[in-house]
Amino acid sequence: MEYEVRTEGEQATEDLGEALGRRLFPGAVILLNGEMGAGKTVFARGVGRGLGVNVPIQSPTFSLLNAHSGRLPFYHFDLYRLNSEEELFELGLDEALDGEGVSLVEWAGKFADYFTMPALVIWITSDGSTGRQILFWAKTEPYQAILRELTTGGQVSANPGN
Ligand SMILES: Nc1ncnc2c1ncn2[C@@H]1O[C@H](COP(=O)(O)OP(=O)(O)O)[C@@H](O)[C@H]1O
Ligand SMILES: [Mg+2]
């Protein structure tokens, strides 16, 4: 199931992240893709807000992992600077994914072979200076149910076989 929505401006992207964050459950995995500057961290900040994380979320690009505690633990990863799967394990990604918190991973597509677990996959692409196309893709429940809830005002397509 796919859901595509366009946001105009940073705030709209953060609000969309927040709407998602409010609906996430223990163990949820969010895989975020898109070029540098697409808005992944802006979206992640919104997810954190939806989870009740009230510390402003910095980009973890330099720390690779920021852990926060809200309604659920929130593990925010950024794999941009990571070069090998070995480093993934050193980061504690396995523990986060298996835990009761929400794991959100920027640049997950760099390690597509590793991220085969059920997840909500998101691609953000730039569409002008303040426009962004945000594509959500969910293959399994309960992620599909969450997408159905988010669809107000957007376009949904159900792709047989996906
Ligand atoms: N619609 C939008 N959604 C998100 N960010 C936007 C949007 N329009 C402009 N921006 C800007 O794009 C940048 C996105 O930065 P960031 O979230 O750090 O990107 P990434 O984490 O993908 O590298 C910010 O400077 C933000 O203000
Ligand atoms: Mg980022």
C-alpha cells in the first residue's frame, strides 16, 4: 500500500511526522530515505514530537544514534556516514529494532539488504525549494492501518502484490 503526499514548507513535513508519531506502537520501524537536505531529520523531529519527546531533536548525523524517551523510547539513527554492516551492529541497531521503542533510520536504503524486517518505508524527494513529495510504503499490518489513518487529504493506491 502506498500513500503519497506533498508538503509545502518544513512545518508541514514536521506536522506529518507528528501525525505518524502519534500512531506508532512499541517495536515500530520507520525507514527514511531521500537525498541530503530532503527533510528526513525534519520529519523525524515531528515523529519524536508525536511520541511525546520534548527535547528538540538534533540531526544525529555526527552521533549516528540519538535516543530519547517519550510515550515510547525513540531511537533515531542516521546511517549517512556508515560504510559497513559491521558498523551497524556496533551502533546497537539490532537491540533497538528488537526493543519496545520506535526505531527511525535515516539513509536506511544504503543497507537495503539488512532492512528486510516489517517496516514503514518513506521516501522524501525535493519538489522545488520548499515543496517535498513524501511517499509512504507499507507491505504489512499494522503499518497499512496507520497509512489508512493518515490518508486524509492524500492519495492512496493499493498495489496488488505489494
Ligand atoms: N517541505 C519541506 N519539508 C522539509 N524540509 C523542508 C521543506 N522545505 C524546505 N525544507 C528545508 O530543507 C531542509 C531539510 O533538512 P533535513 O531535514 O536536515 O534534511 P535531511 O535530514 O534529509 O538531510 C531544512 O533546511 C528545511 O528547512
Ligand atoms: Mg538528516
